[in-house]
Amino acid sequence: MSQHESNAHSSPGCGAHACNCAGESEAELLEVPLTDGPIDPEIEAATRREFLCIVAGCAAALTVGGCSEITHTNFFQKRFRELGPEERASVIAGLEKEYSERFGKAVTVSTQPAREDVQFGYALDISRCIGCRRCVYACVKENNQSRDPQVHWIRVLEMDKEAGIDFEHANAYYDAETVPRPGHFYLPTACQQCDNPSCVKSCPVGATWKEPDGIVVIDYDWCIGCRCCMSACPYGARHFNWTDPSLPSEEMNPETHYLGNRPRMKGVVEKCTFCVQRTRQGRYPACVEVCPVGARKFGNLSDPNSEIRYILEHKRVFVLKNELNTRPRFFYFYGL
Amino acid sequence: MRTLSALVLTLAGSLAAACGSHTQAPRWSSIDSGAAPASTQDIEVPPPPFSEGVFPCTDCHDPELPFNPKPRKLQMAHQDIVLQHDAEHRWCLDCHSATERDKLHLASGELVDFTESYKLCGQCHGDKYRDWRAGVHGRRSGMWDGHKSYLLCVNCHNAHSPAFKPLQPKPPPPRPHGGDQ
């Protein structure tokens, strides 16, 4: 696994390297311009991020990831969850206008909330997955990930059949004429939408939380890019925008959700949201619909007739790193 | 929901490390799994994946081309078809109707349209058929809480040589800078 995502074995909590910069930040703290009058919104946004970064003790991220120009956020914007209906409407209208201009097409930003009777769950049949990575790229396309540098929310790990599930020796970079490669099996990973999410607990500013339907979301406008959540996540499921994401207009998916696939900016963390923009409308996630072997299953855990309940009741099911008590909503099963 | 997650937890319990171990059958089952799938009338499927020009079969299989029940190497047509599906025990007319070539037939003799070929497969692969109906084997698309369409078994398995064919993988992710993997 990659260097900055190899924290898969570190225990949850925010004591890991990325956030251990309190020592250096003291001096810088004094430099932060603390204004209280209205100034240019661009400067304000950057300032808020910078300020919070340092308060959170994560100056390292600042110097590398940095603070991008964010035109719509302003210093006084409350976090998304706290916005009243009118404020929310105006924030959304602003975003839609900005994105539509930037991408030259009508972009919508939904704020559709969770449905009361719905608890999302996901299950992946590892006896079927052949490691073809169709899901990886369907996800990139649907969710407007950066094309350059590439950001992938789904990572397919190739493992040895003999060795069984072993993250230490998993290979995400396999390539071959055809898959499956003999002697191997494949274990795709992405955000496990934990019911006991260490990422949420590690966020110093409350920019990431669990929605009532079980999806863990990020408010990109509130994220300060400290990457505490990334080191807290035992699944390597969170990804950081080290540079401005590049997203060609013609490839941009204009149907977006505020908490999901709307365009991100440099310096924020992102991850799978179970395709919140699709699934809250009742549709299947993009990866489910593209999988050529039909290994990916999704549905409402509260509905006894859903395929996801059928799997939990009839198949051998397991979760990754159960011992960490993260309580994933993402199950793996043997469909055989 | 609380009960559900508790149960899910129990179910998933201790499996993370030992993927080979068996779970006990959950006791909270509320679905009667044994129940045969409900009516199949409402199953929406794509058009059968015929090669171009081959359907309707009766374009050629008319009264002037009488059926031939003898297992043999075909010489005049369908040379591309290789039976690798329990081939020692099987011949074309176990599945294809001899007299109504545009249809398949079940063991009972009941005729089945190609749009319902899953009924034929289901006769010998009952477990897969049940899972397919439940949306667990194979693939559905559409709405998780509403209208869905199913892929036919033959969208993924060639009826004559049904082993799933290997695919070319999409490119791997770029390696991180400085990474040694």
C-alpha cells in the first residue's frame, strides 16, 4: 500500500503522525491575522482554514496541501448542518451558479436528506470479484474525482489464496492481460461507513459525521485538511487533495449532492459516500451497476425483503478488522 | 435499528481475521428462504444476447430443415458452438425445443421463451436461481427500493460453455511518489 495510506494497521485515534505538529505551530499561531471585520471573501476563506488548521495542531498539512481559493465559503458560514433553510438555499444557489459557470453546464447540488425508514448497507461477494477494476473507474466518473492527479475511492487489493486476507502483503498495483490471476483473490475496499467511526471522532472541527441513514459524510467547506481522519481510518479509505483536483468539463457529472460528489478543492479530504446523490433517490450506487460479475450488493437494512438482508441471513458474512470495533456497514460475503 | 445492528454485529463477530470460518445460521431470520420465488411475471430482463441474424431460428429451422436428434458434429451450421456444459450428458435438444426452434423447453416439456431462459437454468441450478431471484447472484440495476431489472444468466454465462470468461483489468492506480511498491 502507499506510504501515506499505509496506516491501515495503526489503531484508531488522532495521535498519529499527521496531527502531531503542535510543537511547531505555536510560533505560527502568532502570525495568523485575526481580523474581525469583513474582508475579501477569498482571503477570509483561506484564513479560516489556516487558522483552524493551526488551532487543530496540524500545520504540516498547511504547508503541503495548503489552502486553496474558495470563493463561496466565507468566514462566517456556519457548518452545513447548522444552516437554516434560507441560508442553505442561498449557499446552494451560490454553489450551483459557481459550478455551472466553471463547468459550462447546468450543475445541480442536492441537499436531499436521509429517509427515516432507511439504513443503508453494502455487501461484496468476494467469491465472485475478479479484480477487473470496473468499479474503480465508474466511481471516479460518477463522483467527480480528480483525474490528474488521480484520486480513487475504491482500491482493489489482490491477495494470495493461500495466505487468505492479509493487508500487509496485499497488492493494489497488480496488472495482467486478464484477471483473475491464478492463485489470487480480490478484495475491493472503500469507506466502510462504520457505525462507530474513528474518523468522525478524530475530526477536530466536526467536518465529518454520520448521517441518520448511516452514510459518513464530509462537509468540504468545513474540512480544514488536517488529515486526522485519514490516520484514524483503519481502512485507508480517505483521500486528500494535495493539489487542485482536475476535472475536465466534459467529464464532470453535473448531478451532485452537497455531501457527496460536488467538486472538491485542494486541501480537503474525500471518500466514498455510497453515492449519496444516487442512493437517496432510490438508485443503486454506480459501482453496483457496473460490476460485471455482480459481486456488489446494496440496499436498506431495515427492509426485510432487501437483498442486503437476504445476504446477512443466508450467507457467510464478515467485516474487515472486526477487532477494532468500528462496526462497518460494509460487509463481505461468500456467495458460493 | 438498534436490534439490527446488534444482530449484524453478532453475525459478523470474530470473522474478520478468520475468513475461512463458518458463521452460525443467524437466528433472527424473518425471511422464509425456502419459499419458492414469487411469480416471475414481473421480472424485467434485457433482450437475449443473440448474435446478429440468428433469431428467429425458424428463419432456417422451417419444415424443410427437419430436426435431427442425433448427437453429432454439426457441419452445416453452428460450427462455432462448443458444448462445454456437462457435455458428456447433454445434447442441444435437452434445452432447445426440437419442434419449436424459437423456444427452449424444460424437463417437463413446457416451452419457455428465450426471455425466460433463467427458468431452464434454474432447473439444474436451483440454488443459483434462488439467489438470482433475491438479487444476490447476478446483477440488478434500477432502484434499490423500487423497479429493478435483472441481467439474464446468459448475459454473463454462455449457455454452451458457461464458465465466466476472464476480463482485462482496468489500469492500476498510480504509485505514490517515493513508494517502493
